[in-house]
Amino acid sequence: MFESLSTRLQDVFRSLRNETRLTEQVVEVALREIRLAFLEADVNFKVVKAFVDRVRDKAVDQAVLGGLSPAQQVIRIVRDEMLALFGDAAGGLPPAAQSPRVIMLLGLQGSGKTTTSGKLARYLSRQGRHPLLVSTDVRRPAAIQQLSLVGKQAGAAVFDPAGDLDPVSRARGAMVDAKQRGFDVVIVDTAGRLHIDDDLMVELQAIADAVQPTDRLYVADAMTGQDAIKSAGEFHRRVGATGVVLTKMDGDARGGAALSVVSVVGVPIAFVGSGERLEDLEPFHADRVVSRVLGMGDVLTLIEKAEQVFDQTQAAALEQKIRKDDFTLEDFREQLRAIRKMGPLESILGMLPGMGNIKQMAPDGVDERQLLRVEAIIGSMTPAERRRHDSINGSRRKRIARGSGTSVEDVNRLLKQFVQMKKMLKVMGGGTTGKMYKRMGQLRSLMR
């Protein structure tokens, strides 16, 4: 989402590398480009003006720090001010004593409330919580059935009293059911409209009065840009919101909504949705987003995603295999599958420092089909061939190519790359996935 803004800002910083010191003229040229970059990213113009003024004051009035080049000086100031745009609120849900905790999702129709309900249930379940879902959207066709399906996919219980089509009654009934059955979180998926509607606001306030929500999260489609901010402001004024969930952050939107929402609406960003899978919801961390925008990567999020898919026991066993030079094509396939579970490859590469502009380096995008092609080739081998790659002769390579729908050249290329990788792993002495997993906790504590 922030690729265009990230590219423009990094171009500004690159142009400053030849400067020996900051002057007012140099600062103004840089600020002009930064202003254009933010406006093109659809950031609210008032937010942009205030942001640029603050950067100018710090860049001109502050002495150049010892050892910092002008580019490093501007990056530091821009980073600090971008963090200030998001406020000091931590992402996710704040601590609450109320039990069951009631999370009420607000938003216009099509913003992704129902899908976010399932994602939030999955997220909370991983935290050891026991969520109960309920839909109060009785007007939209199949809305209640959609939540039931999403809840089933998320492995969460759904409260759906047969024949009850009163929104307030359904919400109140979910509270009673949660207390009786021991659920500690109730997620209320409310109705939406194509635009702000007085009847909807009255209904939402009645539901809120009935269940006394701990959290009122406004779900905003980041693809709608400043329109999402205007709607969020109106919902906050009429119903009250405690946080914002930005959906479709993996799309082609310019990112202005994320950079404007806190300043314009006055409530923090709680979560961001960055994909279609139920796992693709994460607490909003301003420092990580800013780091990605400035091309510094997001190693902490990458570590968290890796921890979710790499089992510690399996990682230790894999390390022993590598040490014994017993790493096979079967092990290789399992690692590829684990990497794919972490999310889109383009997104994963973008979290690595220096790889933020992956689309600029590969205009046609990262070809994830290549991973599927590799899996198909390995899948066309017999178990014995996967254990002993050196047994695959010419005739077997032809059979594998036919079975996987690839060419003999593709099979040869894979085997050659696998042999090279085995040699590299042997030299590293097992310093790959297994050891990487063991060091994750240390790395996390060091970075924090």
C-alpha cells in the first residue's frame, strides 16, 4: 500500500546524500518533494501542512548531529514526525476488566466488518480467549449466514437464535448466552449502509446501550482513502469509536487513510487487515509501518509470522538433519510450504531491510507460481527419490517433468539449486531454520 510513498521518500533521501550540510535551501527542496509525496498518497492536506511545518522547524533550527549526514538527519526527523502522526497508543486491544469483553464493529456496508469479525475471533483465540460471534445485520440478505460461515472457518462459536430478527434482542441474547456458557469475549457484527444513515445510527446506539461495549471499532476500507476518514469521523461523532480497523492494507491504495485517521478522527488505529486469510489481521504498530515506509524493513513482524508457522520441535529436528547432512527434498518442500503460510511472498520480502521497493526491483511482481512449480516437481518424485536426489537419472527426470507439467530443464535447475543449497547449509553448520528459530526470542528482546 505504501510503495509509492516509500519510493518517493527514498528518492528524496537519496538526493540528499551528496549534500555536506543542511541549509534552508536544501531543506525547502526536500520538503517540497515530501509534501508532494504525501499529497499524492492521499494524506489529508491539513495533516500534510502541519507535518511539513514541524519537519521544517526541526531541520532548520536544530544543529546537525555529529556523525549524521543530511540524509540521515532528515530521515530521523521524518521518522519521528510520522510516528507522531499515529500518536502514542499501542495497537491491538487495551486491557479491560469487563467480562465478557464486548467488541462492537461499526462501519459502512462493504467495509469488511463480517470478515474482520472472523479474523478478530481467530486472533483472540490465539491469545487464549474464547470469543462468541453474533450478527445484528438483519437487513442485508444472507448476512447472518455469512457470519456463521466465517465463524466456522475461524473455529469460533456463533450465536444465532432462530427466528429472532431484532438487532437489539440478538445482541442482548448473545450477552446472556456468553455468560451462561463461559465465553469471555462477545464480538457484535453490526449492520452497515452505503452512506451515513440516521436510522442506522439510532439502531447502533440502541445496541450499544443494551450491551455496553468495551470497544467500538470502526472498520474502514483503506482503498476508499479520505472517504473512509470522513465516514469514521461521522461514526465517531454520532456513536463513538475507540479505535479503527483498516482493511485491505495489502491493496493498491495509496495509504493516506492510515496516515490521516489519528489526526483527523482522533482515535487510534487498533488493527490492520493485510490479506484475505483469517490469519491476516495484526495489531497496528506505528514504528513498524514507518520503518517499512522508510525502506528499513519490518523484522519484528517477520519474526512473529515465522513463529506462527515454524514449530520449535520440528525446527530443532531440522537443524539436526542439516548438521548430519541429511537434508532432503522432502524437507525442502516442507520449508517451502511453511514460507507460503507466512503470507504473500511479496509482502514477506518487503519486510526485509532494503527490500521495501520490491515492485520497483521486479516490475512484474514476485512470481509465486515458481514456488508451486517447485512443489509440483518434488511431488512428482517417489519417496525414495525425494530422500536420495542423487538417484534421479535422465529417464527419471523425464518422468518427473511429465508428471509435474514442467520441462526437464526445470527439473535439472531445481536439482542443481538444491545441491548448491545443501553445500551452503553444510558450510553454515546448521545455521538455518532451526537455529534461526532458537534465536528469535533473543532477537526480539534486543530489537525492543
